[in-house]
Amino acid sequence: MTSGAFSDTRLYLTHVHCADCVRDLISDCVTKVEGVKSAEFDAKDVALAVKYDSAIVSEDDIRRAILKVGYGFREAEAKPGIASGLLNAVTITGVVLLVLLFLWWMRSL
């Protein structure tokens, strides 16, 4: 949060599945909250950066508006990215291949 008239927050979201969700969330929900100056969505982190006038609205008010339309919140570290899931799949595939290679080698002895 900043010490000026405007404050910034970054909200990490759940239940966001597509571009339409983001458009609806920002245009129909967040920017209609009195005191919200802007909202920008970060698709990589599935997070919403909101700039708001803390004299008019609180972060809790913004969170309640988002919850009301069906979205949720998470900790920043809670969402593994696509790269993390891909790394897990590659690791599992590698382990399976090593086991199969080992079994083939044992059979040839």
C-alpha cells in the first residue's frame, strides 16, 4: 500500500478460466466499485493489480465485490504455473523410462 491518496494491491485469483472471465471481472465488477481508479489483469500470475482511493474504498470492499461474483483468492505461491506442471510430467516420464531401461538391462544379464 502507498501512503498517498491512492493505494495499490495485487489480488491473486481463483476460478478465472478464460479471457471473458477477466473482461467480466474487470468491467462488470471491480471498476464499478466506487473509489477504484484502475484494474489490470496479469495472466501469467492470474492476478489483478488494483489502484484505488483508500479514503473511499478499502481492499476488503474490493475483495467482497469480487467474491460476490464468484471468484476467489489464493496466496501468491499457491498456483503452480504451466511450466511447473510440465516439469513434473517430464520428470515422471524420465523416471519411468529409467526404470524400463534398468529392467531391460537386468533381463539381458
